[in-house]
Amino acid sequence: RPAIEEQVRRATVTVNSTDRRVGKTVITDDAGKFLVTGLPAGPYLIATVTRGWVMAQYGAKAPGRPGRPLVLADGERATVTVRMARGAAITGPRRRDTARATCGGSGRSRSRQST
């Protein structure tokens, strides 16, 4: 199933130098775009987060994976895309029953009680 590209509005974008001396935070606009100015030359980590989406880092190969730094030269401008994935959650009560599940074969499912 192909990924659907959509712009993530109102996401928080943090840009931090790898030595943590320089850091800026901005919010994406309604088109999902952001602009960070006044950064000195050096390597930067870029991360985005917003409700309903998995936190993402620039250059990450998959959601939840570490990204790679963007290295800027003096006066350089860069355009980056940070790919985010929709978040999801499963909730419900935890049960102590010992239900058995089969998936086209034989097997046994055990439940453990932790104290």
C-alpha cells in the first residue's frame, strides 16, 4: 500500500546542534512548512512531533529510528523533508484469563501473572 503524502500542520520542530550549544524550536504552518534562521555553521539534528503522529527525525530510515545530522556551512540554506507516520494506540483492560488461541495449527497461549 503506497504511503499518502500529506502536510502536517502545527507540528513542533526542534533544531539542535549536535553539541547542544545551539537550539531552536518552531511550529509548522498550515502547509506543513517551517523556517529556522540564524544558525551558525555545523551539524544539526532536526526532530518533529505533534499529537496523533509518531515523533520523527530528519534522515531516519523508519519511524522511531534515529536520524542523521544535517551539516550546514556558513550562510548555507537547506530544504529538508521530515517524514512522519500516523500514531496509533491499543487500549483495554488487562485480563488474567488463560484463553487459548489457534491460528490454523496447534499451539498454546499462556498468560503470566506479575506481582
